Amino acid sequence: MAIYEALSKTPSAMPDDVLMRLANNAKAAGDLEKAAEAFGRVYYDFPTSELAPVAGAEYNLLPTAQRLGPRTDPAHVALQDVE
């Protein structure tokens, strides 16, 4: 998990993938707070990623996590208008 934490703080070509790996490793290790943070970052920081819906679903399954609200950032709203 430490490797993914370090990678999540450095520039990467696939930061959403690194964060999902961190989240899944944290969840498996029982660190639900860290898992929630990483899943939430994928969901909100990378809304166009293929992993964003999966991250949102995983986040909402965590027993200690506050439920995610809808994304209201201008980029996400614009993407919804296009669809």
C-alpha cells in the first residue's frame, strides 16, 4: 500500500488507476478511511475516467463513508448535456 500512496502523490500518466489500486489495497487491509479518500478522489477528481462510476459504487459500499452526492462541477454538468 505504501507504494501506491507514494505513486498517488507524484505525476502519473494514469493517476486514476493508481488511486483505485491504493483504494482497493486500503480496503483489503481494513483501512476504510484511506480507501474512502482514494475512491472519492477518483470519483470527483477524474469524472471522465472509466473508473469513476466503479469508484463511486465502491465508496458508497463502505460502511463508514458518507454517501456521495451528485457531481456539480461545470465539466461534469457539461458532459451530461452532451450525452
